[in-house]
Amino acid sequence: MTTAALPRGATLGAAQDRYQYRYLIAITVSLASVLELLDTSIVNVAIPHMMGNLGATLDEIAWVSTGYIVANVIVLPITGWLSAYFGRRRYFAGSIALFTIASFMCGNAHSLVSLVIWRIIQGLGGGALLSTSQAILYEEFPREEYGTAMAIFGVGVMVGPTLGPTVGGWITDTYGWPWIFYINIPFGMLALALTLTFIQDSLHQEKAERVDYVGLLLLAAGIGTLQTMLERGERLDWFDSREVTILAIVSAVSLVAFVWHELRTAHPVVDLRILKSRQLAVGVVFGLVLGVCLYATVFVLPVYLQNLQNFTANQTGLVILPGALASAFTMAVMGRQQGKFDGRWSIAAGVGIFALSMWKHAHYTTDSGMADFFWPLIFRGVGLGLIFVPLTNLALADLPMSKIPNGTGLFNLMRQLGGSVGIALSATLLQRFAAIHRADLIANVTQYSEITRERVAAITGGLLARGTPPALAQTKALAVLDGLVTRQALMLSFEQLFLLFGACFVLSLPLLLLMHKSKGMPGGDMAH
């Protein structure tokens, strides 16, 4: 489209028309993204109910979560190609429709097999929503408002997963587990109606000329087996398990073959050549680290609150919510300021505040209360809010508008994979650290220790005072002491994990030096 021959007023009018529905479009794509992210975490609290209702073991029911996430990560890197192949409007609307229909079928499932199959289909639909939403926002907002667009999107990205356990727990307790899927239907239909009304095809997309079936197959095998390995590794004791070893080999071979094939084919399903942009390559690596630290701490904190503080899912959600709101508020402020300063300083400040929060987390004890959690979680939310918008814009700053969908797909894939690595790593380290600390503590709890004898005597006296028979009191006292040692070992492990992930984020800061000092925004080369 050319506007060279148009009067100045007509050009401005066209530009105003072009962007007049931008906030409605931002609400539409954010709603779709929140649904996708909510469904990643909302299911977890309903797992025990599903096990009882469907007669499944814990290992079997885990596929309800694993199948969804595996389907997500397979679709993420090819969303740009699919968007170009089908047309962005048709692809985005089709993905919402598929997600909504699959949600109904999940709620209506009467067997584990049908539930897992529909969760995989739901994940295939949901995987498109995140990265395609970002690509849409970059085109539907003027360049000077990219920060605002990413802030609106980021609010949904941060609040969605946080609300999941709370909303899921309330719905499951009140109405039953099928309703955690049925709740998607009205919101999905609203998002679909808004999409068909306001979202158009991209002005810059380059239609895919043919389908790269080899690339698709290698990608599905490589990413799918990698994600499955990360999801099941801790449960199967990692490489002591033959299944995990086979998954690792298949993943490694498939991904190496995928990279080799995509760099040689004329019409790749994932354009890896865009990683020649150092800005994007560094942004993707930093996004991976962000995913590791974000998801690991999101995973560890509820485990601490529910195992050591005996909080319910609802109470845990209420503890975490202020931090999510602080993150949303910070992103909104950052969105208005984006482009006015070097984004690397904001990221560095965010990492510093996140690390401070983790240091404060490391001072939690088994006696910590609600007041102790408030400010560390506020700091964590502010830190993440300072990182999200500038990092996304910096990573994509050198890409032409036609490559933005591919860039957002890779960026979101690496953040999601980072999250899976973070969860797998934290689950494994929590068990290992707890075993080490327990062994250290038990070495000091012996019959020869004066402190131990005094503690056992005090516990025994308390039990006798409450009416416990003398023959059982000593045995129960030792069991109580064993429980205290286990709790303390877990507490030390949580403290160690919080410090570890805070330090991990700080050590990634030198990556920012490899990014150029850009105030620019994505889509700089509008012609390509």
C-alpha cells in the first residue's frame, strides 16, 4: 500500500483509522493469552479430584498437564509460519475456536485417555495464542506505543498463572473439576467474536509457499521429547530411568537434525536465520534464564507455603496475588516510559530487585507469617515488571515487521522451555538438598547429645500431660522430633533454592553488554 500520492490529511486519517481499534485488539489478544496461561496452572489443584473420578494413578493423571504443555511447546516456534500459511486472522480465530471446543470436550471427558487427548488438542490451540498475540500487538499499535501494548499483554501474562491455583481451587471445591474447563467457554466465545470483528490479516506477512514436513516432524520429535523428559525426569529419577535416557537421545538427535535441515531448506518451518540478529539471539538466551528463574520460584513458593505453612490453595493464591498486582502495575508504568531510555538499565534494575527479593525469601522460617511474605513478593513482582516489557522490545528491536511472528515464537518458546527446566531443576534440587540437610541434622541428633535428650524429654512430658500412655509417649516423641528435623531440612533447602535462583539471574546480567544501546522498537525495517 502506498500513500505517497495522498494529501497529508488523508495519510494522517488513514493512520488514525489503522490504529483506532488498537485497545480493543489489545484486550482481545490479552484475553486469549490469559485463557491459555490460566489453563497451564489451573488444572494442578484439581489433580486429586480427577484421580478419584477417573480411577487414575498419579503417574497417569500427570499426562493431563504434560500433554497440554508438550503440545504448547511444539506449536510455539511454528506460529509465525502457520500464521503466514493460513492467514493471521483465520489462524488466530481458528486457534481460539479449537481451544474452546477442546475445553468443552475436556470437561465432558469420562475417561483418562479422552481427557489427555483433548488436553493435547487444547494445547495445540492454546500454543498459538501467546506469540501470535504479541505479533498482532506490534503491528496494531504505532511504534511509540509498543511499550503500552506489551504492558497490557504482560499484565495478563503475569496475573494469569498466578490466579490459576486460586481460581482452580475455588471452582473445583464449589462446582467440581469439569468446570475448570467449562469456564473457558464463555470467555473463549467472547475472544473469538472480538477476533472476527477487529483483527485483520497482517500487512507484512509473507505467505509460505510449501509445507516443510521434514522440519515439522523433526521439531515435534525434538521439542516434544525434550519437554516430556523435563516433565517426567524427577518422577522417574532422571538418567537412572531407561525411558528418560531414550527421550534425551531422541530429543538431541532430532533437534540437531532439525537445525541442520532448517538452515539448508529454502522454505523452513522455523526461520532460524533470524538468530543472526545478535539482539534476538541474546534476548532469547536471556528469556531462557528469565523462564528458569520465574517458573522455578513460582513452583517452589507454593510448595513451601503448602508443605511447611499448611496453607490451602486459596490461601497460597492470596499470598501470591499482591506480588502479581505489583508486577502488573510496574509493567503498566514501564509501558508508558518505554523508548525514553535505554531498556538495559531497566532490566538490570529488575534483576537486582528480583535478587533482593530472593535474598529476603531466603530468610523465611517455618514460623514465618503472612506479614513476612508481603514485601519480598512485592519486590519480586516489581523486579519482574521492570524486566518483561524492555526485554521483549530489545530482543525484537532489529527484526523487520515480517519476521516479528517468528521472533515472538522463538522468544516465547525459550521462555517456556526455561520454565520447564526451572521446575524440573527446582523439584530435583529440593529433594537432593533436603536429603543432604537431613543427614547433616540427624548427625547431631543422637542419644549422646544433651540438647537432644532435653528436647525428647520435653516432648514426652507434653504428650503425657495430654493423656498419651507412657508406653507410647517415648515413641511418639521420637516421631515428633523426626518430623521437626524433616521440616527444618526442607526449610534449609527452600532457603538454598531461593538464593540459587537469585544468583543465577544476577550472573546472567553480562549478557546485556552484548545487546546494543537501543531505544528503538521492533519492526524497524517496515519494508521487509
